[in-house]
Amino acid sequence: MFALADVNSFYASVEKVFRPEIRNEPVIILSNNDGCVIARSKEAKPYVRMGEPWFQVKDRDFPERINVFSSNYALYHSLSQRVMACLEERAPHVEQYSIDEMFIDATGISASASFEDFGRQLRTYVRTCTGLTIGVGFGISKTLAKSAQWAGKEWPQFGGVLALRPENPRRTEKLLSLQPVEEVWGVGRRIGKKLQTLGIRTALDLARARPAFIRKTFSVVLERTVRELNGESCIPLEDAPPPRQQIVVSRSFGERITDYDAMRQAVCSYAERVAEKLREDGQYCHHVASFLRTSPFDAGKPGYGNTATTRLSTGTRDSRDIIQAAVRALDAIWRPGFRYAKAGVMLSELRPDGVAQLNLFEEQQMRRGSDELMDLLDAMNRSGRFRIGFAGKGIEPAWQMKREMLSPAYTTRWGEIPKAHLL
């Protein structure tokens, strides 16, 4: 038996945790550079659509105040980790599926408590520890657990907890008959439209489709979904996420870049961050690529985009090596006379920690004490007391991502911890 725990309106709910005065007010979260709406609280959904550009929303009159925040990814990650820790304390096996969703192995839970009681216990514990509300769905497969969690959101009478037991197939059939096929985990809008042309409009229609037909017409992945909807568990819980094949850090600039020095600062900054991600993943990289492009929306302006790759003779996770390689790649593709809107750095040919292939005939060798220095650097930056970086990225450059409505780093910076005032 699987359970899926999902934080309700995660980004907006995190912002509300530290601002109790807006707990019942509409909240929206904007994308990078405050471009468009990427998250909404339930109170904001009647007023604002997902993906609406901020410049269209900000001058509109609403019947009540809309609280607007720039994306605060450090804060969201911190609260996500806290929710994960809470669930790990209460469940034997937890797999983090996304920043706000966690699968739980619920095998054997029914021997000591009903699934609904266990789900309510999880809700209470997470709410007490983090201030966030989760919904919990149970099913004999991951896909059914996702469907149960979806139903728990759709119908408030379930109180955010719903279990689809194998001994009650009528409840499962009823729920699946009410779930649109595009809402099924792994289907989505594009495949959902194709299924609807075949007369498959609900999750129950999909469950009753012949697996061989679905595999032939669509893919083995959708066939697996059909089997999961029928109670056949095809997707086990993962003990650890598979190692990534590539790591990318890219951003749209707060303003267009036309100067090489500014672009070099941006690439240094992205290379520094992607190196941190590489070390978090416990891997070494052998390819470092830099890319840049202009905006397709700059009407009447010349357009350009390109990518270059630097191959390293030995695997590295050292920020210094990655920054140097990224700048060399940038030099190969930089062209003056353009208004650049975005750039990034990508690492590929990743290999696990400890199996980097050294080459005795190359002049470039691994730096002495590299791992120890990088570990120290990461530990100091994780402390939250200060931030140590490389000077090549500049100090508060003008091209930085615009986040004019950014909330404080309540949980990751000592100077921004919430203050309680006694009256």
C-alpha cells in the first residue's frame, strides 16, 4: 500500500506561514524576473489565471487585496526539507517525488491504525511542526494513491485524507469515473486530448482500456499507468533518486546584457552554482558547456544563440575548474552587438564520486586538497551566517534576476529570522 502526501498550494502556503495576517487572503507567486504567475492560493484562483503575465495583472482592480511575492526558492526548499523530515519520523520509508510531494510506504500500517487515522496523524504532525497543511491519499499503486490524493483536494468532505482499499473496489471505480483522464498521473493535457478522441474521457475509461492497445497506440509508460489504475503496482518506491545525467543552471537576465564583462560575470555565477549542485549530487563532470541567446520577443533586433562545450581531461567537482571551463566556452561563442536575454552553464558526462578517470599524460591534474577545500566552502555557505563566493561573478550586478517582491529568507539567514515582539 502506498500513500502520497502533498502540501496544499505549497509556494503560497509557505509565504503565509510567516505572515499570519494574510493567512486567509489571496496570494500569488511570480516566476523569475517577476514575469508571470506560477502559483496561487485557493483564495486567488477566482481572480488570477496560472501563467498570466504580471504586467497584465498588476494594474487590474480586484474586489480584495492580492498579496504578491517573487519566487523565494531557498525558502521553499528549506520548508520542503522540513516536511520531508516530519514524514520520515512517522513513516518507515519515504520517497520525495517533488518539492511538495512525497510517496510513503504504508505497508503494515493497517495492523495498528486505519489508513485514514494514519493520514490524519501525518496531517496533524506536519501542521504542528511546519505550519503547512498536507493532503494524503492511499492506494495499492502509486497511481491510485495520486488519484486518491486528487480526490481529497476536490471534495472537502474527506478532510484531506482518502484511502482506496483493494477490498472496496466500488469506491475506487466511483472515484475513477469522476476523475478526468487528463488529471491521471502521467497523462496530462496533450495525451489527454488524444485519449478523448478515442472515447477515453475518465480515469475509469482508461483503466478499462486494453493494455496492449494502449501500448501500441501510445507507449509502454501509459500501459503501465493502465495497469496501475487496475491495482497492479508497477512503480516501486525508490531508495534513492537515480544519479542525474546532466545539471543545468540558467537564468533570464533582469535587463539585457550587451557587454562582455557583464556576461562573463553571469557565466561565472552560474558556473559556481552548478558546481555546488554537482557536489550535492556526489558526482564529477567531464564536460562543461556555456550557452547564451537573445530574446525572440525583441522585435526588430538581431537574434543570436549558441552553445560551446569544453571537455576536461580529468573529472572534477572543483568550482575553480568549472568556472575556467565555462568562461573558455563563453569566449568561443561570444558575439558583440547583440542584446542577450539569457545564458546558462550545463555539466554533462557525470560520473559517481570516486571513479573519476585520471590521465597520466595530461598536464592538467586534479588540484591538491581540492575536495577538502570545496567541502569547507560548502559547509560555510550552508551555515547561513555568511556567503563566500568567487569574485568573478561581481557584486550586485545590474543583470541579476529581478525579484522586487521577495520575502525574507526566514529559515536560511540568521539576520532574517522572524522576530517575536512581546506586548
